[in-house]
Amino acid sequence: KAGVTQTPRYLIKTRGQQVTLSCSPISGHRSVSWYQQTPGQGLQFLFEYFSETQRNKGNFPGRFSGRQFSNSRSEMNVSTLELGDSALYLCASSRTPTSVDEQFFGPGTRLTVL
Amino acid sequence: GQNIDQPTEMTATEGAIVQINCTYQTSGFNGLFWYQQHAGEAPTFLSYNVLDGLEEKGRFSSFLSRSKGYSYLLLKELQMKDSASYLCAVREDNYGQNFVFGPGTRLSVLP
């Protein structure tokens, strides 16, 4: 069974640009969550999608957005990039939002903003 | 508010036992999770507690006291490969997978 996949793995952008990251969950998993990880703030929840609907959102500005497609694949978009957006962006999937199973994390996308 | 505390760093010797503590104050509680994260890699699930008590999984055990807002992860028979960061995370509600993560404890296992 394939794990969670994220593309691209590494990305370099400049301030003011926008970026789209992609996440494909484990087959059969319909809940996808996104996290930002930085050395200073640790792992912070961005948002969660289930059945193409955003169920929860963390405390991030509106520049951060996402969506989920009918095949459960998800994308997140960051517009007007700032230097502070440099981070590892992790996607995690689970069968449903209320699964007591653990989340399975993807390898992440390392975003560097110059 | 949300607050999860863990020691920043710990050091232990190969073959020993180490206990990593986690205290939390969150607006809701629907389970406490422990994850292991090696440098440059994604977190991987270790254990899950929703009721008070001890959950054992091989060399790893996790304990929860909901009344005290306290959990610990116990690692036995430490191996060099256990050198990693250990993240404590609370799932706040039953409606989603919005986890609140602690800052992580970096464990170094020495020969």
C-alpha cells in the first residue's frame, strides 16, 4: 500500500510569488490535514479537508488556502509569499476525520522563500 | 488557550530506559498521541491514549492522566536508532483531525 505522497519535495520561491503544493493521501483515506513545521514554532495545524469540504482551519492568514478534489487529493496554496513562510509543509491522511487511527504523514515539501 | 510542554532535549545511554514527559492545557481533549520524527523525515505514529492508564507497544509505552493533563512516553532498551525528536500531540475535538503539537523533545542515545 503506497503511503502519502507530496509534490514537489523541494521548492524555492521569491517573496511575493505564490505556490501550490500537492498531497495524495493513502488509498481509501478521505481526510487530509496540512501542517507547517518550522524550527521556531514547531508543527502547526493549517487546515483539514474531508469530502472536498474544509472542516477545520488553524490560525493562519487568508494567504493560506487549500482544496480537496473528489479523489481525495488535496492542494494547498500560499499567495504573496513572505520570508517567514519558509518551512516544511506536511500533509497527513486518515480514513475519516473521527478515525481513532493515527494520521499518516507524507514526506513533506520543503519551501524556501528568498 | 492551548499549551503543550515537553523538555527540549534529553540524553540517554544505549540499553537504558528513558521517560519523556508531556503536560498539556487545551480547550478540548479527544486523545493524546506520540510521534517520532527523525531529522529530515516526516513524523511517524508511536502511540495513542484516550483513557487514563498505560498503553504498551513493544519497547514503547505511553501513559495518560487526564485529570492532571499529563502524559509520558517510556522507551525501554534504548537503541541508537531511537535518537530522534518525540512529539506529543493532543486532538482537541471529535470533529476533526486538528492536532495541537508540542515543541518536541530531541532525544540523543549515546553508546
